[in-house]
Amino acid sequence: MAHLEVKGLTFAYAGSAEPALRNVSLEVRPGELAVLCGATGSGKTTLLRLIKRELAPGGVMTGDILLDGVPLHKLDPRQAAAAVGLVMQDPESQLATDTVEHELAFGMENLGLPRGEMRRRLAELAGFFGLEPLLGKPLEELSGGRKQAVNLAAVLLCQPRLLLLDEPLAQLDPLAARELAGLIRRLNEERGVTVLLCEHRLDELMPAADRVILLEAGAVAFNGPPAEFVRAVWRAGDPGRLMFLPAATAWALRRFGDMALADPPLDVKAVRRMYLAEGAAGPADGGRRGAGGSPRRVAERGAEEARVRRPKEPLLTAQGVFFAYSRDEPAVIRGLDWTLGRGEFVALLGANGSGKSTLLQLLAGLRRPQRGDVRLAGVPVHRLPAGTRTARIGYLAQNPLLHFVHETVRDELVHAAAFTGAADPEEEAVRLARRFDLEPLLERHPHDLSGGERQRAALAIAVAGRPDVLLLDEPTKGLDPFAKAKLADELRRLNGEGMTLVVATHDVEFAEAHASRCALLFQGEIAADEPAETFFRGNFFYVSPLHRLADGREDESRRCGPGGGSERGTAAGPDGGTDGAAADGRPKAGAGVAGAARAGLRNVLAHFRRVPAHLWMIPAAVAYAALGVMAFRRGASLLAGFAMVFLALVPFYARYERKMRGARELALVAVLAALASVGRVPFALILPNFTPVTFIVMVTGVVFGAEAGFIAGSMSALVSNFFLGQGPWTPWQMFAWGMAGYTAGLLAHRGAFWRRRAPLAALGLVWGFLYGWILNASIAIDQWAQTKSWANVLAVYAAGLPFDATHAAANVFFLALFGPAWIRLLERYRNKYSVPVDDRALAARN
Amino acid sequence: MDAFGFRSLHPAVLLVYYAGGMTFGMLFFHPAVLLAGLAANAAVHAAVDGGRELRKWLKFLLPGVLLLAAVNPLLVRQGATVWFYIGSLSITKEAVVYGVTLAAAVLHMMLFAVSYRVVFSGEKFLHLFARWAPNAALVTMMAIGLVPRMRRRLAELALVQQTRGVTVSSGPLRARAASGLKLVWSLAGWSLEDALRTADSMRARGYGTGPRSSYRHFRPRLRDGLSGILLAAAAAAMLWCWIKGYGLLRVYPRLPDPAPDAGDWIALALYAGFVAFPLLWEWRDRAAWRILR
């Protein structure tokens, strides 16, 4: 296991005078678990990316990064990629492929490992991670926690000497986070994997850490063992640093002062031992108020509790609500009754998949219950017009990105204000921006904001109409402690102004610190609904770490820690590989004729394997061409057409395979191809044939060049037919859409003229018809073969005209109205990530 | 599932079967040959999955095929033997026979497409093309993984963006179409942003450091070799038949006796045998189960 040394590292991003890292020196010894903490923008991610050479950002760097004494840049690319593994924050976007097995194999394939070795490694690790039963599953069916476990396993399969983890738990719910944290601990403790981890949630990992490194403004502010870290932070008393202490430790320090400082307890168990030894009163009463929340909460509590007890005027009520996603699925919400009073701050708790999000969407009127109704001040919400409903009931989804529709934050706010009926939307937008601290971000693209900023922007949109009720779905997910505190302040302010808040959350500490009432959703009904005080007293699982101290119960998270051995012995040894071993030591039975035949066959196959695969395409294509010509002359029209279109595809793909493509290029083409096949979904309701596929393909060609246009277009056909059904029509569609993208790309790079609205729309018109004509060609060729009459060929085309006209109309509509906006969108990504446009297009431009 | 019967064969052999079956299904043009092929194809469907997938698809496929058979005689004036008149429209026997044969050929292709769906998993497709066209195969795999994710996201967007006045379920047609594209636009921005993180994760796992190897694993076995040889021999024989003109019915200008002659019989036997080839392995493995029970 590796030894990482960073020596005097200073780094400034390209085009920035201010260095992001200043003279950083640190060292991680073999087998250590090192925790890197620091506020957002302190340079944690920059440091990790510099250590992960493949992802190193552009800029000026001085100093050295050594792995086992060898400078990182001296390693050969393959070694470097394998030696340092990285798992990032978002579980979903790190997945490159379609099934668990492919994802796990992906990294090993990239490293060119032989098949037997891959299978051996995979067999072993899948056992350790308990992923074996999931291997054949589509990744989409996995929960967030499982997806992140797959990411971790996929990285470990490359056998890294050093594992970098960049906030791997941030996007997970607490239960999944604890599970994954346990896995990381086990890897470090049992397998001796060297880990450098940055994370905000340290309750589970701090006790296992060997070293804590604190970064502040790009410089190392502390580097040492956790106990010393606790002492240093506590003595300095800086609230910005106190946030990094585990909740239990902070409580113990407040409670016991210097006694705890001598040997700081890092987990709940240690804290409990301490106060049992002390014979102190548990934190059930004193602890919660004094230590759990901030001091000011104590004063506020009293007043708040008085308010809670007063009966509220009911504002939003749900009566006998039943909701199921489809007829054959069990109902998610089952006869739920719930009343929210004006001015309350309610936390909605519940397990994963208990329907919290669904309930919020029902309350917001976004979904309609099959039975029962939701009323806002007595009026059923589905009767309210959409604008009024949005103005009166604010809704903030779990993912703030879902709210953004426009190209700048300003546009978002102006449109939100206009939609909710503001008299002067511009003015209102400025007011919102000021209030939510968005003024400097007004001209930015919403996707370019940081997590906390996105959240604030989405919140500003949600409250644009000054709603009576605001429903928030997991608003604290993925936020660092600072952003969380800021959000909490914001919510308290809104609540203080009289807005009713409902927060669906997993974050028990957040609920405990801020909510006036807590409700538990279970089996589609509200199982408990009480003032926060009494609610937490009655719970066993839905309690913050501090409450676990109260009754001297075992902290359940510990049970899956080291030595909690149910999963332990599952990792198979090196001889555990099943198929790899069998492949070699096989020939026993039937060694006679069959054996000889098998051996001969293997030799023949091995011989053919030496010929580069794509060369086989040439004789195959020539033979098929000859057959096609003969078929045409003999009137076998179907085959003639098929051979023709098949051959037309060959040169494009042969060209595409000339060289290995960059990861970004592949990822972008994959997204665009998937987009074209998903993009038809919303239009199925409107008009058949009125789909944006051709439009998307053409825009792709315009921005990314002719070749990318062809590949994205033909891939859209291929990929969507994997879901809709492959058939003899597939190659025709592949060719037609491919050519639409190709011509658009070719013309666009002739000159700026073809990027303009009108010429593009005209091209779209042409392709609306051409697409149909290419697809009709198979029948048209047959008519020609039968009758040699152009009139019949024309008749075939005439029959398709209504469909082609709709298609053409869709293209014109989309290109004329949205072409430029889409081109801007794609260009943004092309420039942001400097994806190469294919060389032919470049040559044409120069 | 994939360990027994026709499905257990190596993807390359399966490709030979489907390419050969479809090619010769398009080359032979004789009602008898094609009907025999159709019957064999239906038997394969019955053996492979009890015809479940076929029943599901037939209701979509059949109308188009029937339409094709019906429209051809209305459109085509060729042929010497007038059968009857519809108004002043003469319907020739030749055009009817041609239309029916063409419809049979098209239906035949579609049956292949349906059984391909059952037998030829995406996995096998990728295994074959990962060698021939590695870039395209990788993009395909990535896109297939993205489609369900993006569908889910699109549904989420459609739900939440109601609060922004974007909806496809109400309002004038123009506004709904515009809303639809706005949803797709939001999805595009989101997914492209994600794509770059995906690319980072790919490079972090060593993509681009050199030629890739392939984890996918289909070891050629004896039965693959035998099947390959058998299918290739049958294909060669069929090609010979076709060049000799067997299995071809010259419908125009005057319909000859449609009864197959000796040459047509050979073509028919070869082709029906070729199409029915999967039954061999289906029955062989089913017998193994019976014996072992």
C-alpha cells in the first residue's frame, strides 16, 4: 500500500492570479485513513484532482506529488490511472455503462487486463461488497447507496494503491451513508487500503481516522491525529471549525470540558462510557437543549412551544388521500389524513421509499390522488389554476436542477415572478435576488452554480409568488455545514414571516433543531404527528446521535463496524475464481474425437483472431455489395435495398473507428443519442410523428460537426430500437437520421449562414421529407422492380406525404423557435469542456 | 436461460443464422419457399419462448403486412391475366400473387426481428461489435444505460416544471409542443452536465490509456463449430440454388404454374431447414432434461 507525499504544492487555475492551493505539504502513510476537511472553496477538490493525475485541472503548479517516492508525472499513463482511484460525490453520473457487471468490468477493460484476471478480481470483490446477486441488473434499478457502492467497487477493481474519496456520502440518505461509511472502514481496517477522504459528515469516519488534515483558503491549517485535531479546534473556538467535529464529541466537550479534552471521545460509545463513569445525567433533557442545538435555540424553544400548543388555523388539509403510480402497483399513500396549520414548521420523516416525496407532490397539487382530496383553505388544490396554485403553494424538489428552465438566473426569476402574477416581474426578480443573496449570480447559467447556490436560486423561484405554504423535499441533501446553516436561517426567516413550511427530510438533527412539529410517514399514512419535543422522546431510530446517548442503547451504526462479522468471510481467495480456473484445466471427458475437433477448432479460431477485426468488414461488405447488385438485377428488391443501405453505413462507421475516441466525446454522443430516443416521449401526447429527434440530431451536427452528427443520428435509431424493437427498418432509420445530422454539420461548417434560423429551418423542412423518402425507399425499389414505372414509385411516395409533412412541420417549428437556443446550449458544453470537433469540419472552417 | 438450446450458441453463430435467414428470405421469391420458411420460423418461435413475444408483436405487425398485400394489386397495373374488376380498375392475378408473396417475405423478416429480440440480447450484440467497432459499441452501451435514467428524469422534470408553467397536458397545441421541447431542453442541459462527470469517471478508471480488453465472455464450444459449419454449408447450397434460379417465381408478365418444380423443392428444403435450425438445439437440450429427470 502506498505512501503519498505532497511537497510544497502551490497551484493556481489557468487565468486566475489567486492560487487555489498554497504551499501544501502532507503525507499519507501506507494503510492510513486520512480525513481532509475544510469549507467549500478551501481547495479540497482541487487537491484531490491534482493527486488524481487524469483529472488534474489546467493551471500552474509548483511542488511535487510523490507516490511511493516516484513523482506522479513520471508514472506511465496506465500505471497512474490504476494506482490512484477516485470516487466522487454524485453516485449516478459516475456510472458509464448499463449493467452492474459491465460497470465493474469497465475500468479493468480500460487497463487492458486479460479476461481471466478480470473474472478473478470481480469474483472476489463482488463477494466482499455483496454485489453478486445484482451483477446482471441494470444500474438504473439500484438505490443511490448501491450505486455508490458499485462506483467504489469499480474503482477498487483497478487495485489502486491509494483511494481518494471526494464526499462520497454527501448525496446519500443517512442509512445508506452509514452503510457505505462502514464499508470504507472495513476496506481500510481489514484490507489495509490507504484512503484519503474528504467529507462533511464525519460522525462515522472520524473515529476510524488516523489523521485529520484541515485546509483553509488553500493552505494546511492543521495536520495530525484526530484527538489532537479535536483539542486544537476546541481551544481555538472558531465556529467555522467547530462544525467539523462529530456531534457526539462536541456534546461531550460542552458537557465535560477539560476532562473530555484530555482524551476526546470520538463516537457515541466513548461519550457514553465517559458520562456513565461520571455518573452524570444523560442528555435526554439537558443535552438536547444545551448541547444539541445552538445556544440561541434554548431561548427560542420556550416561545415556540407556547405557539405550538395553541391550536392553529388549518391551512392545507389532506383527506382520505389514496395514490398509486399505476393500477398494478400497491398504493404509496393509503387513506392519509393530515392537517397543516398556518405558520407551522413541520418536518416529515420516514424511511426511504415510504412516499415522502409523493406526499409532498400531492400536497403541491402536482399529482392528483385517485381517491380523497387535498384542500388549501377549503378549496381543492386541483381546482386552482396552475399559476395561482404555484403562487400559493411553493414546492422545492429534492434536485434543484429540476426547477430551471432558462439560460440565466435572472430569466428564471423574472419568469417565475411573472407566472405567479407579480405586477412588475423585473422588479420582483431583483428583490428576490437581493433577498436570497443571488445578485452577483444573476447573469450566470443555473447549471454553473454551486450546490448551495442552486438551492438558493430554486428556493427563490419557489417562493416568488410569496406562497402560504412551502413544501421542501430533502433540502439539506448534499449541502456542506455552512450552506446548511444558511438554508436553516433562510427557512426560519420565511417561517417567521408567517409562511407554513413542510420539510421532508432524513436529516434528523435538522428536523430536531428547527421544526416545531414532526410527522412520521409509514405505510402510506401519518403514523405519528407530534410537537418536536415529544416526538423525539418516543423514537428509537429517528433520533440524532445525541439521543442515542440518552438511554444507554447500543448505537446501531456500530454493529456493522469492524468485527461485526456477518459479511466477513465472503471474500473468496485467489483460487475462488470459477470460470477462469475451469477454462484452463478443462479437457477431461470425451478426450477422443471431440477433444481433437475442439482443439482444431480452437487453432483455427486463434488463427483468424490475429487478423484485425475491422478488416473483416471489407470482404464482407464487398460480398454483400455483389449480392445486392445481383439481387437488384433479378428483381429481389428487398435485398437490393437492404444491401444498399447497409453498405451506405459502412464508410461512416469505418471512419468513426479509425481512432480511439476521447471519453468526453463518447459521453456527449451517448447523451445526445439517448436524448433523441427519450425526447419523443413528451410528444406522444400531442401528435404522433411530431417528434424532435431529427431536430436534436441536426443541432448536434451543427455544433459538434458532421461526423458526430452522423453517429449521434444513427445511434439514436439503433438505441431507441433496442427499446422499441429492432427490425429490417433499423438500418434505414440509422442512415436517414445519420444523414440529417451529417448534412447539417457539413453545411454549418461551410459558413455561419447555415447556423441561422431560417436556413436551418429550411434544411429541417427538407429532412422532414427526405427522412420519410429514405424509409420508403425499400418499397419504392420494389415498385420499380415490379413495374419499371415511375408513376408507381411516385405513388408510394405520395402515400407517405401526410406523415412526412407532419414530420417536416415539427422540424421547422422546432428549428425556427428553438434552434438558436439549442445551439447555444450545446456550444456551451462544447466550449466548457473543449470537446474536439472532427477534423474535417475544422479544416472546412479554416 | 442462456445456457440451453439455441440461445446457448456463440453470438457469431447466431449472427450467421440471422444474417443468412434474412438474406435468403429476401432473395428467394416463391410463395411455397416463403410459406415453408414462415412455418419453420413460427415453429422456432414456439420452441424458443412458447410464442409469447410473437403474439405480443403480431398485432402491430400484421395490419401493415396485410395492407401491403392488399395495396399492391390496386397500385400495380402489370400482368397479363386480369382476374376481376373493381369499378374500372383491373386487378391482375400476377399483381395479387406478387403482393401476397412480398407480404409473406416482409412478414418473414419481421418474425426474424422478433425472435432476434428474444435470442440476441444486447450483451451478445455488444460482444460481437466490441471487436468490429469498439467506439460505436461503447457508445451504444452507454446510451442504453442512459435511456431509462433519462426517462425517469424527464418524468420528474415534467412534474416539477408544472410550477414553472411548463406542461404538455393542457393549453393550445403550439404551447404544448413548445413546452415539450422545453422539457427536453432542460433534460439536455442536465444530462450534458452529467456526461462530463461521467467522462471524468471514465478517465479516472483508465479509459484512453491504451487498447481496451473485453470482459464479455462467450467461449466458442464444439456445438458452435458444428452449427457454424452446418449453417455455412446450407448457405452456400442456397446461394447455388438462387444463382441457378431455383426458388424464384417470375410472376410477370404472365403467371406460370406456381407449383414448385424440382429445383424449387431443393431450395424449399434447404431454406426451411436453415430457418428451422434452432429447433435442433432446442430439442436436443429438452431431451437432456427429460433423460436427467
